[in-house]
Amino acid sequence: MALLEVVGATKVFGGLTAVDDVTFSVEPGTIGALIGPNGAGKTTLFNLINGFLPLTSGEVRFKGERIDGLRPHKVCARGLARTFQVVKPLQRMSVLDNVIASSFLRFPDRADAVRHAREILAFTNLSAVAGEISKGLPLGFRKRLEIARALATQPDLLLLDEACAGLNPTELDESIEIIRRIKDKGITILIIEHHMKVIMSISDHIVVLNYGAKIAEGTPTEVAGNPAVVEAYLGKGE
Amino acid sequence: MVQLEVFLQTLISGILLGGLYAVIGLGMTLIMGVMKIINLAHGELMMVAMYIAFWLFSLLGVDPYVSLLVTIPALFVLGVVIQRTLISPVLKVDSILPENQVILTVGIGMILANLATMFFSSDYRSTPVSYAADAWYLSDYWRSSPIELSLSVPWTVSFGFALAITAALWGFLQHTDTGKAIRATAQDKDAALMMGINVERMTMVTFGLGAALVGAAGSLFIPMYYLYPALGGKFTLIAFVITILGGLGSTQGAIIGGIILGIFESMTATYIGMGWAPVGRFVIFVACLVFLPRGVAGLMKRS
Amino acid sequence: MAQSSWFRNYKVAACVLVALAAAPLVPVLNSSYMLHVLILMLMWSVIGMSWNLLSGYCGQVSFGHAAFFGLGAYTAGILYLHGGVSGWWGLPASVIVVGLGSLVIGYICLRLRGPYFALGTLAMGEVLRVTAENMEWLTEGTMGIMIEKRTWVAKEPFYYIVLALAVGTFVIMELLVRSKWGYYFVAIREDQDAAESLGIDTTRYKTIALVISGVLTGLVGAFYTNYMGFIDPEVVFALHDISIITIMVVMVGGVATRWGPFAGALIMIVLSELIRAMPKIGTAHQTLFGVLLIVIIIYLPNGVMGDFRKVFRLVRRGAAPARAGGE
């Protein structure tokens, strides 16, 4: 059974259909990817899945149960965590405190929460900056902190919204490595990414959106050879 | 029949009051829309304008409506000065609470009210204009009218000025370059900046305009209202209710919000009792926040 | 081991407590006037700490703490007036009344964010004031409620009661800020959407912060009724003299700092007493407070405790003008 099933998800803002009848699923233990040009509705879809926005119509099922209509914190408690494209660190808190704040979800006792947070920091190569205030960190670290905080809630499914955008090549390799390690831990991932190198190298299954609608899906090779996808990205050949 | 008469008379007073409220609300909503800040000194600025109008009348015999020529530019300058010297620096300060700017305007309001008390004492003042009690009666124009209604002269004249000012503001925002730049800044500050609009200058002009509008309201209210230094707080709250009611930053909303509040207050005073009018105001305010968070403007957009 | 580190952390607190507890024994301080000033200071510290929890730590800036203060004060006053019991029953009773009132206020206001929450709470304070003015059968309206027979003539008992309240509040704050709740409060302040998506029930924790903050402020209100012996709506639901002063106390002292509310209360009370003592300036006290507020916001946005180093540097620079100019 699929871990996440999105069925006919539709979101209309005013007169504009941002997400148009999108159906896809993510199998447990895999890395799924959502790609598409800017404004294709990828982040809106994430917001629909984790409950920030109500669906206009359609369903979202997680572990076989409907989660649409639940508030984001309930979705998170069920094991679905997300990161934000525009990173939202708790600015005046240290990196460690940021992660502790999300560790409390599974470890109500403070000592346990701290221990777990330190493990997560080690896992995401952030131990060296544990004591730093997150506001002043370079983007690469903040992007990883975003992942660390989501991981600290011990999710079964992790939604990563452009976790690699704006990184330099070294940071990029490091992040890809971390995403692989997360998969190895048995955590399912759904990722939004523009970086084709990242998508092609790590994802098992790709869903392509354009103008809010799904135009293709399949394995990386299938998608790369799909003329509709090429057209969406490069425009009509003239 | 008497009941209908009372109802219509109450409605008329409400609309006249609402028109003046709209001018206060317009200033507030303009500032909120462009600068994204809440000006808790709004009523105090109006109080300053009222003192200007009062002294012009008492010392020089200048009619309150003529004093508009003084209060509008004077308050514009005061607004620009406040924005440049106080608000603008605070917007750049990094602090834990972004609400600092709201608290700053509270401080400004406290100072203005206190200075007024020190210089002018806390006495109640009024401007006894010759036409204060004049009114036009329906029966004078329509002999066989089944009901009797009256229009107070100062209220009606003030309402007329309020309409003219509102129209002028609308024309300014729609048709002048500065007006368009202000609207652009309100919509998207970053985009406006990239289009080469001097955002810093626009915020200054906006705060000046907001102050000028409430200054005009001061001149329009003074023929009918008692003046005392602490009256600002009440009008600041009224400005808010209007802004929330109308939808933040919406000019049409502020006008409709002003009229609705005017009618509602007038009705509360007639049918429930004078003392409860402020409660009614807050009930509207809270109900709006809870049920109509985007105000009347949001409602219009939805349909 | 744990004991000694606990003591190290709270050495300052222990010293302050001993000093405050001993204050009435010092002859210079043991005048009716000095004790009154200390009582006021402690009252404002408690209100400041409770505001600090909701607004400083949890980021929900309240412009309406007078609502809680007034509710507490009137609970005590109405119990005395209509219940015929001692006003001191108002303290336990106010916990219930203000607790329920806070839930209602929270339900209405907490769906609003940022400045709109501030305005919502401001409106709550005003609604309660006007209601108290108009419900004469219950509150005696603008006449106010007078407690004819004060419990004690001497100030010491009042002083120790409010000191106990302050110590209790301080301990509650320390426990809270270091707990899971404390982390959640700050997470909500820093980014509500991030907090929500990380599994924090933001509505619930904001409500918790608001109820604790409200109840503590309400207790001070109930104490005030017993201490002053007279309340009226203009005084206990005052926008400027309660809600705004509350904000000033914490902003002057330092938002989201442990000692900020104490420092702020001390500075504000001493200032207002000094100003009152000078008849020429006395009428200008609002102006002076306003100027102080503006100066603090622009130059010490984190208050005396938060910008401790900055204050220190300013003082030193003043002492050694030759070194001025360099930052």
C-alpha cells in the first residue's frame, strides 16, 4: 500500500486554479520527486498535503487514513514532516535549541529531547554549529537545519521543499549524501527540486506538474524522454 | 409613524456621522496599507488639528471650515516630521517584538495628549459658531410631508466637505503619478522599489497624507464637538474599528466601514442608550475580527 | 551536585529574595511611604513577568493586560460587596474567574496575528471597562467599589503577601521557560508556521501562555483591591495606566529576559515617584514617559537587561569622554 496518496487534489484561489486535479502516490521507502517550472503549483501542493491550506476538492491519504482537513501539527504528529522553501529557522534560538523544540514532540522529557536533538545534529553534520544562533548562519547550514528540525519529529514521510536550492557544489553533495542517508534509515521522502542533477541521481519516481496539473510521471529515464516534459521546460520548439 | 420618524432621523444622523468617520478611517487605512504599520496616535493627531481650528476661531474668528486651509497642510507637515524622525528609524531597529512601531505610536500619542493638557489645560472647549443649532426641516420644503425630518446645518456642511475630500483623495490616488506610486508601494514594496519608485519618500508622503486627512476631520468635527486633550484615544479606536471593518488598507472599505459604524452608533444611542454606544463599537470590532477578518472589502472580493 | 549547580544558577535570585524579605527590617526603608513604593514595584514586577510570558516569550503582544487586572480586581471587589466575605477570597476566586475570562479572550483574540492580536486585546480591555461602567447593579458603575475596613493598617503584611506572589511568579517563570512549554512558546514567537508544521499545536500553547499570564495578572488585581481599598473602572481597566505601563515596564527592563520585569518595574516606579515629587514637572509625566518609551525603542530595543552591554558602554563612555567617538 502506498504511504501517501493524493487523489484529485484541487486548489482554487479566487478564479485561479493553482493545483488542478492532481493524483499520485508515494511508495514506502522510496524517494519521490515533484518537478515543474516555477509557478507550477508544487509548493501549494505541499501546503495542501501538510494541512496549511484546505483543499478545494480531492483527498490526501497518509498510511491509508485521510489527513486532509487536519491541522499541520496533527499531520506532523502522525509522521509527516516538511521543510520550507524559504527557510524558517527559529531565528533567535541556537541551532541545538531549534532541534530540541521539535524533538519534544516524541520526547516529552527534556533530557531525552536534548539527547535526541544532538543525535540529529550529528546525523545532519551540524554538531559543529550546535551553539550558534541560527539567524546568522550561512544558507547551506540553514537549509540543513531545516531538514534536521523536520527529522527530529521522527517522520515516516519527509517533504523537502527545495532543500538544495542556492547551495554551492560542495554543500550540494553534502545534502545529497544526507538525503540518501535519510532514505537508508527507512524514511520515505517526497522532494521538490529544480536541480536536475539531484533529481536524476536520487529519485525513484518523478511527478511533473505544469500550470497546476500533472503532465507526466514515471522513473527518471521515462520522464526525461517524455516530450510533454521537455516542452514544459523548454517551451514549444519554434 | 413616530417610530418611523425616529428611525429615519437616526439613520440620517448616522450617515452624516459616518461620512466624517470615513475621513478619519481613510487616513488610518492609507498608512496601514502602504507602511504596514498601525498608527495609535491617529486620534491625537486629530486632537492637535482641533486645537488649531479652535484657536483660529477663538483668537482670529476664523470659521472652522476656512481653518481646513491651515489644518490640512499643518498636519501634513507634522506627519512627515513624525515619520522621518521617529517611525522610520524604528522600522530599521531589530528587536524581538516587531510590534515596537505600534508601541512607538502610543508614545507619540501620550506626548501629544500630555502637551495639549499642559499648554491648553484639560478644560472642555467649544467653538460656538453662529450656525451651530441651525437646521433644515423637511416640512419647510414639502408642506404636506407625513413625517418631519431635519438636517443639522453644521453636520450637513461637514458631511459635504468630507465627500469632497474623499473624492479629491480618490482622484489623487487614481490619476497622479505620486498617487499611483503610493498604490504600487501598498501592493508590493519590493516590486515598487525595483520599478524605481522612491519608497522611502512614498511612505513619508503617505504618513503626511494620513495625518492631513485626520487633520481635516478635526476641522470638520470642531463645530459640533467638545474639545479636550484626552479625546484622541477615542478617535484612534474609532479609526481602527473602521479600518478593520472596511478591510485593512482598502479605501472603499474605509468609506463603507465609516458609514456602517456611524449608523450603528447612532442606532445604539437611540435604541439602547448613550452609555452603550462605545460597547457597540467594540462589539462590531470584535465581531469583525472573528467573523470577517478581511473586512467588508474581503466580502466584496469574494462575491 | 545538582543542588550546587542549582544554587549557582540562582545565587542572584537568592540574594535578591533575602534582600527583599529583609527590607522592612531596615529602618530607612520601614516607612509607610517606602513600603508602599516597594509594594507597587513588586506588583508591577508580577504583571511585567506575566506579560513577558505571553508577549516576550510567546510573541503575542498584549495591549490589554488591564482586562485581566481589572477582572481580578473586580472579582475581589464584587465578592466583598455582594458576597459579604473578605476581599481576600478574591485571590483564589480570581484564579477561576480570570482563568475563564482568559479562555474567552484567547478564543476571540488568538486567531489574530501580530498587531491585530494587540488591537484585539486592547479592545477587550476597553469592552470590559465600558461594561463595568454600565453594569451598575453588579459593579456600582463609575462610582466604584470601596472596601470600608482595610484588613491591616500597617503595610508589612501587604508587603509580604505581594512578595510571596512575586517569588511564586518568578519560580513559575523559571520552570516554564526551561520546559517543553517554554521552548514551544519561543518557537511560536519566532515562526508560527514553522512551529505548527513541526508538530506544535500553536493555538493550544498560545492559549496556555495567555491563561497563565492572565491569571497571574488577575491575582495582582485582586491584591490591589484589598491593598488600596477602592477600585473603579477608570482605574483598574485603564488603557494607559495599566496596559501601556505594563508594556513599558517590560520594554524598559528587557523583553524576554529573566530580570527585565524587575528592572523595568524598579525604574518605572522610581521615575514616576521622582516626577511626582517635583510639582513643576509633575504635570508633564506622560510626556516624560512617552519620551522615555521612544528613546528605549530606538536606542535600547532589548531593554536595560537585554542591552546590558550597550548600557554599560554608554555609562563608561560618559565617564571617559576622551574615548568617545570610537564605537
